[in-house]
Amino acid sequence: VIYNFDPTFISAVPPRDGGYAQPITREYVESFVTEVAHRGVDAFLCCPSMLRRQLWLSKIDAHWEDEAPNLEEPPNPYNWEWDEKIYFRMRRYMLSGVKPIHELYEASRREGLKFFFTYRMNDCHYLEKESSPILDKFWRDHPEFRINDYGGVHPNMHPQLVNLLQNYMYPEVRQHYLQILEELLVNFDVDGLEMDLMRKPCFVPLPQVEEGREVMTGFVRDVRNLLDRYGAERGKELPLCVRVPHTVQSCYDVAMDIVRWDAEELIQMVNVSTSFLTNMFALDIRGFREELKNAR
């Protein structure tokens, strides 16, 4: 049993004993682990970011050290927009010198849970609001690396939002995300990694989907090699999971050749997922089981 946790909830959900005015505490952060420990859960699958904002002291995006101390909270918290609410509540906690992802990791280890990261490979939240504090530096600084012109209709995204996503046809984009994943592996002795390709399931423009399948396969291969290297150093296997759309064909249509990834044994696990526009009954588990010969 794998429990998937989005740490955005740390600042989006008020502590049980008070409202949003209550400060975030270590006890509250750890409660998201302890409430599921010893209840049949085997692994804690943790997103290390709050939407697009990293929740560790990253050297690749040193926001909490370089930018965050100089920001001012908007007046009247009751009028904050949702991205401001989650960001500035978390900012108070981060600037107090704590590291929530480390706290979640340490609590998981203490409670005997396996610990996986699930990283959002193209998160779309608040891209239309360039002033949002939730947006990472790499996205802000490089509009030239965005899709900009998708060239068609995406099955479950608004055209304007698709155009704001980052384009994996650029090697700079792939290298950036590979560096992020490696930084996580350096800082945490994890038991595995998930690439969350559902946030959002668009990585290349529509006219380049065929070429994009080769590019995305190469990128998944690079991640697999990264895990093999750190796993060998630590004397253990580090499985790679991918979170993908609801059918094998829908994966293929958006440049995810998941059957090939499985045949090359690049992936060990598949999370067949929905979006907000696809209900649970659409999940073609049988189709994945028939097509994939190696991955769970």
C-alpha cells in the first residue's frame, strides 16, 4: 500500500485546533505521516514541492535563501488569493530554519515506512499568473523554453495553459529536471522515485509528438541510469515508477511510449491515473496488464 502525499496540504489545510492563523509546527507536519503509519501503509510517496515551489533548500533554485527573505506579505491575509495563502504560510515556516521535506522523511523512517519521492515533471498551477510566488525561477527566467504553440487541441487541457508548459524538446529543460532529481537523490536516501507525468501530461508540441516519443524515452532512460548509479553506491535497487494517463494509447498520443519503457525495463511500476476530467471508470488497468510485461 502506497500513500501519496502532496505537502501543499501542510499550508492549505489549517491545523485541527485552530484556523489559518495558527502557525505550522513540526508536530503538525509529522502528523501527516503518523496518521497513516501502522495502518497497513508500506510506503510514503511524497511530492517534494508545493506545486512548483521546492520545499527543500535547493542549490538549483535557491529561492528560500535568495528571494524569499526579501518578499513582503500582502496586507490583510483574509484577502489573500489561494497561491498567496499557501506560499506565505509556508514561507514563515521555511524562514524559521526548518525543512518540511526532511521532517516528513525522518518521520517516515522513524515509523518504519519506505520513502519515495514523486516529482511533478511539468506542473501547471498558476502559470497564467506570472507574479505568483508559487512559480519556480527556471520557469520564470526562460519563457523561450515553453511550448508556446502546441499546434492543436490537447485532450484535457486549455490551449492557453498548454502553451505555458515547458517543452521537453529543449535539452536545457530535460537537463534541469534531471539535475533536480539528482539533487533529491543526493540529499535523501530514498527507496524509489516516481515521475509524475500527469502534472501535466504534455511535454512536446503536437506536430513533434513522434520525435518527442524518442526524446521522452531518452529522458526516462537517463533517469533510470541515475537511479542505477545511486542505487549501486547504496547497495540497493531503486525502482522507477511513472504516473501516466488512463490508457496505453492515451500515453502514446502524448509522447509517452510506455510499452517501450517497459520492454527496455526502464520502469518498475506504473501508476495509472486520472485527471480531474476523467473519472475512475476510465482506468484501463486490464489494457496496461496486457501490454506491459515487466512493470508492476
